[in-house]
Amino acid sequence: MLAPGRRPRQRSAALSHPPRRPWSLSKAAVNGALVLATAYTLLPLLWLVTAAAKNTGDLLGGRALSPATWHLGENLHALATTGDGIYFRWYLNSLLYAGLGALACALVCVCAGYAFHVHAFPGKEKLFGLVLLGVLVPTTTLALPMYLLASDLGVVNTFWAVFVPSLVNPFGVYLARVFCAGYVPGEVLEAARMDGAGELRTFWSIGLRMMTPGFVTVFLFQFTAIWNNFFLPLVMLSDNRLFPVSLGLFSWNAQTHAFPEYYPLVVSGSLLAVLPLVAAFVGLQRHWRAGLTAGSVK
């Protein structure tokens, strides 16, 4: 048995020399991992920016990252003139599909999430469970059933064949209900009802305003999903004038073996296709910061 007098010295020695952290948690290791992750994320974007300014010879010769030659103006001119400017028609189609579809989908999801959280009706939780079940179904597995349904309705190869399916987003409904639970306090809604406001007026004037961060979040998620959507337009559309930009660039890329001059068009078109996503995230991020305390109650 150790003498009682030795315990304080051992305890003070343990306190003066705390255990060292594992090397994986050291500052250098964490910073190194962050640098690698940043490089992994930015290098493809850097390649896209530099490759968009190269001609066919530079791209096929492996000189995409070389700063020696720049042909961005020539590539953009070719992009605007090839096929009578069909690329910018694809661009406009994508803006219509993604912009209008995401806006309408976000409104539908916010209305449904608000109704699931605020109102009580028979079978509410079972219906919400059915919505969550829809989250588990991959969207690609629904493409063929939606094509058969669109074929029966006679809307295949039309704008509506791509636009209408984009209005449904089960995950957006779930996310809107979560936002409603955190941002819309029941006391505020009850006060509006006591002041004589109806349910629609309460939702439109109070609930929707408080759920602005959730609305923006669902909008951005759906805008990105529709903008990057490829399989559904591939199944539904055969008229190239209705193609979104993703399907249009794919059709050009499929012709590069026979027509190598399409390589610069595909790369420069891909660079332009990234810009709306960047603009949407940069322009709408302020709504997240502004809505952090939107649901607070004094």
C-alpha cells in the first residue's frame, strides 16, 4: 500500500502533464486534411475554367491546364452560333424547368409541411409516413412509370412532361415540417387567430414569412436537382429544342468522336452551366442568416 503522502505528488504530476492528443487530431493533421479536401474540390473547377479557354488541339493534346493559349472568346462565339444558337435555347429551357419548377415545388412543400405541423386531421401521421416512404424511392426508378403515365396523357415530348414531375419532392415536405416546428411558434399563430385572422391569412402573413429560411432551402435543393436532372428529360424528350442544358451537352459530347470540334463547345458550355447554381447560392444565402431568429418569441 502506498503512503498517503505520495498521492498529492502523483496527482499534481498528472495535472501538469496532460495526455497528448493522438496524431490524427493534431493541428497539422487537421489542417492537412482540410487542404486536401479543398484541393479535391477546387481542382476540377480550376480545370473547367482553364479548359473552357482551349481549342480542340489543346484539349486533345492534354494542355487543358496550360496558361499559354486562350481561346475563350472564340469558344463563346462558336457556342452562340452552332446550331443557330441552340445552346442558349437549352439554357433558357433549363432556367424555366429549374426556376419555375423549384419555386412552385418550394411553395407546395412549405404549404404541406405547415399543414402537417399546425393542423390536426385523421390519419395525419400515417400520411406523413407515406411521404417519408417516398423519400426512400430513387427518382430514377420512377422515370419509366412516369413516362408510361405521360404517354397515356399525351404529354410526352412536351414542356409539361419534365416540368410537372419536378413539383413533387417528399424530402422537401419533410424538411418544411422540420423548419415549421423550429421557426413558427404556436403562440404567434394563436395570437393571429384571436385577432380574427383566418387560416389562409395566418399562413400567408405569418407562417410563410417565418418559414423563409426553409422556403429558400427547399428552393435551392430543388433548383439544383432540376438543373442537374438528366435521366427524366432523356426519357421524356426527343425534340432537341426542348432539351435542358444537361441533355444538350450530352448530345454534343456523344458526337465528339465523329466531330472533335465539339470538345471546346462541351467544356465551355459546362462552365456556363455552373453559373446559375453559383449565383443562386450566393444570392440567397442571406435569407438563411436573416432567418436564424425568425421564430423567436419574446
